[in-house]
Amino acid sequence: MEEAEASFRWEWEKQEAERLQLSDWEHRLGDCIQVVASRAVEEWAQLTQEREALHEKVRRTFDQEVAVASRERAAARKEKEVELKERVARHTINTAKAMAKTIDDEQAALNHREQDLSLREAATKEEEARLSTLRTDLEAQRQRLEEESRSLSQWLEALKHQEAEVAEAPSSICAVLPTLDSAAERLQRLESTLVARLEAKGRELARMVVDHVLTCFWSHDPTISLTPVLEGPAPEVEAAAQVGVQEAVEIVAAHFERNVEPDL
């Protein structure tokens, strides 16, 4: 019995020592847990702070990258705008040069046309002067012919009076013959003179008309060929050609018309 009690007591003491030891371990373990928890809280707080700092750093880096990208896009946009402006400026310059060249060409063509017009105006004035001279000559010739015609009329009247006198009292045939012969000679000379003058003036007028027509052609186109004029009209189309140019013939002929006063 005593052995059992001693054994129980020994076992109890052993259990109590183990309990005390476990209790001590529990206290120390609790202290260690508190220390570790406190350290973990501190580390967690530090990690949280570092994470927030890292997030802030990443945000600042992202903002910087966004700003850099925005600046790069703005620079690229400005570069494109500058390139577009340069392109527009080059196009404007080229257009201005082309317009200036066109204006110069048109000015040169206008100057050439003005020179041609001046030359044509001078040629027209010369032609008008020639036509005026021709009209003056024709008018003078008309007046001379009218004077000669009046002289001829007067001479015929005198001849009629002489014939009447001869018819009334012819002394002899021999007295009339010299008068008739003289009248015949004067008529022949007058006829020859009139025919020669008319032929000369006709040739002169024809020459001036041909000169006027060819000068008009040549002044408008110096390269025009005069071979058709020298060869004459083509027989197969001559009639149709005459009909086609009648209007122009009337216009040109109007330059050479002269007013003829009726004989009194």
C-alpha cells in the first residue's frame, strides 16, 4: 500500500513537474508568439509601407512614361504638321512659279500679239493709204474722162452744127470731106486714147486688188503657199468655189468702189 502511494506520489510529482514545465513552455511560447507576432506586424507594416511606396513609385513612373509618350506624340504631331506645312509651302511655291511662268508666257504671247496687231495695223494703214491713193487716182481719171467726154460731146455738137450747115448749103462735096476726115481722125485718136487709158487703169486696178488679197493672206500666215494662186483654180470645183467666195468678193470689192456722178 505504501509502495502504491509512493508510486502514485512519484507519478503525481512527475506529472506536476511536466505540467510546470509545459506551463513554462507555454509562457515562453506565448512570449515568443507575441514577439513573432509583433515582429510580423512590424514587418507587415513595413511591407505595406514598401508596397505603397512601390505603388507610388510605379504610379510616378507610369505618369512619367505617359507624359513622355504624350510629349513624343505631341512632338510627332508637330513634326507631321511641320512636314505638312513644308509640303504645302513647296506646293504653293511650285504653283506660284508655274503661275508666274504661265503669266510670263501669256505676257510674251500678248506682246507678240500686240506686235502682230501693230504690224497688221501698220499694213492696214498702208493698204488704206494705197486704196485712198487709188481712189484719188481713179477719181482724177474719172474727172479727166468726164472732161474728155464733155469735150467730145461739145465737139459732136459742133460737128452736128457743121453737118447741118453743110446739109443746108453744101457748096461742094470737096468742102465737106476734109471736115469728115478730121472728125474721123479725132474720133480714132480719142478711141485709142480711151482704150489705152482704160486698159492701163484696169491693169493697175487688177494689180492693186491682187496685191491687197495676197498681202492679207501673207500678213496672217507668212508660211502660206502661193502655188494655188499661180496655178489658178481647179476646173472641177471652180464654179462651186466662185459661189463660196462671193460674199468675201463683195466685201473686198467695196474697198475699190468709186462713186460716179451721172452726166448732166
